[in-house]
Amino acid sequence: MKLDLVTLPGDGVGPEVVRAAMEVLEAVTDRCGHTVEVVECPVGWSAVVKHGDPLPRETIDACMAAEAVLLGAVGHPAADSEPAARRPEAGLLRLRRELGCYANIRPARVTPSLQDVSPLRPEVVQGTDLVIVRELAGGIYYGEATPEDGTVLTRAYNTMAYTADEIERIARVAFELAQDRRGEVTSVDKANVLVVSRLWRRVVNEVALDYPNVRCRHMLVDRAAMELVFNPSSFDVILTANMFGDILSDQAASLAGSIGLLASASIGGTTGLYEPVHGSAPDIAGQDIANPVGAIMSVGLMLRHAFHLHEEARMIEDGVATALAQGLRTKDLASSGAGWIGTRAMSEAVASIIAGKESDVACTR
């Protein structure tokens, strides 16, 4: 099988983690007899420097023609003084919109080998295995906002708006996922204050009627934030709006001990976008200390959702789990004074496990 994809290394540690993830993908495809055709394109601040635009037209066209897109990270301190349209984050929002991605899937799982890394007690995080389904194409990030024209503002606004159709389609993604997991959706909103959240709750209840085998409960976002700390294993699938999902998924990353571990898949449109949850971390760029696991696991999500190669995705998940169980740690995961390995060494270890281990996992052809 031929896999056509675009890589967008981006800024900061983005090129390093994308390179690491592609090394692991190569190990999988070599083992299973697949081929990969890759086009690399600019995005973010590096694209502004070269092309004057964080999302050049050539990048959009290449992504639209591909089966999947793997993104590293965007963001740079030099962009802070730039107009909104030239900031790297604006390019990422435009890319999501161009691709039509409306559902962001962010798994967060605490394996036994990482319980000692979590800032929470092992008995609290034990059994944590949840997925956050974040609405990605609407809400406050895309609502009407104060124009940025360089003047000093004394009043500003961003509006949070959703239609019933937008809520329904993201709710169905969450309920479909829950059917293949433990069968529970927790819909997170702020219905005691926001009118838009009351619409959200009503539509989710209507969708739930089509999934009688899935339990549905509603939770206010402030309580959900608390429960993620006190009782994270109680969650299966968390369904929520754009801004709430952005915040809660970063909080969920802390359960496993590092945001560098978490992957994401943005789906629903013409082409899926796969990226680690972490940012560009320019302060550690080029030092071979970034954690590549989030990017590697994003490739696993890409194989599963874009190419329907579920066994190959399992190879990556098992390879990462084995490496972590062997005690391999990047700097962000290492306890004070403990040894750690670099970005390249971690990806090489996972790739070697995939290439050489005996397994009952069969390749998909």
C-alpha cells in the first residue's frame, strides 16, 4: 500500500519531532511492505520568513491533495509583535479551516510504566484511559472578534457561537468512539451561564437517543477540570467545545507527566491533520532533548484514521509502550538526577523495537 502524505515540520522543535516520527513510520512500512510518498512544505514562522505568509498557497494545495498531513509545531517569539494574519497560529487555524477538520481527537492514557512520572499519586491516575473530542471548526476561536488595527483598545470581544448542526456532527464523532471503547460520553459545557452551552446540551441529548448503548452525562467545565485531577479514570470520552477542549486536553496531558507524550488527530474534512499536542518550545529547539513520543503517537493515529491500518497503528503504540516500560525516558520525563536519552535515541529505540520484536500483530496489506 502506498501512503501519500505531507509533512509540515514548522518551527522550534517541530522539525526534530517530525523527523523522529518519520523514522518510526519507516520502520513500520519496511516491516509491512508499504511505501511512503512524502512532500515537505513550509508552515508557521519559518514560512513567514521565507514566503511572508504562515500558510503559503503551495502548502494548502499540497495538503489538500494528500491523504494525510503530519505537523510538527508552529510558533516563535519573533512573531509576537507581528499583525495577527502573519502569526504562526493564524496559519494553523487557516489550515484546519481549509482542510475542513472539525473534530480533534486527543487520547490521554497513563500506562503502568508512567505512573511514577505523573505528578499525581499512582492510585489516582491508575487506569486512566480517556479521549477528548474537541470541536475544532467553530466556537470562540472563529467567532466575531474585535478587529486588530494597531490601535490601543479599551474594550475587546470574541464571540462564542455554535449551530445545532455543528454540535450534532461533533457529538456523533464522540458517540461513535465511545461505542468502541467503554461506552460513556461526558459532555462538558457551561450551561449554567452560557446560552450557547444550553443549545449544546440539548443537541447532545438528541444525538444520545441514537446511541442507546452509550451512557451520556453532562458536566460543567469547572467541575470537569476538578474531576480530571481527583478522579481521571472515571472518564471515557469527553466531548466539548473548542476552547474548553483546548484547555482540558492540556490539563489531561499533565496526568501522564508531560505534554510531550500526547498526540492528536484532526479529522472530518478532506484530509486529516495529525500533530503532537505540545507547542514549538523554541527554548529547547536544536538541542536533541524534545520528547518525540507525541509526534510518534500522532503517526499511529494517522495510520488508524487516515489509512485504516489498525495493526500498524498497534505496532507504534506497542513500540512506544515497550520503550517506556524498559525505562527509557527523555529529559522531560526523567526524575531529578536520573539518566535520560535524546530525541533521536528515543525514536531509534522505538523503531528498533518495531523492526525486531516478535509479535502476533499482523501487517495490514
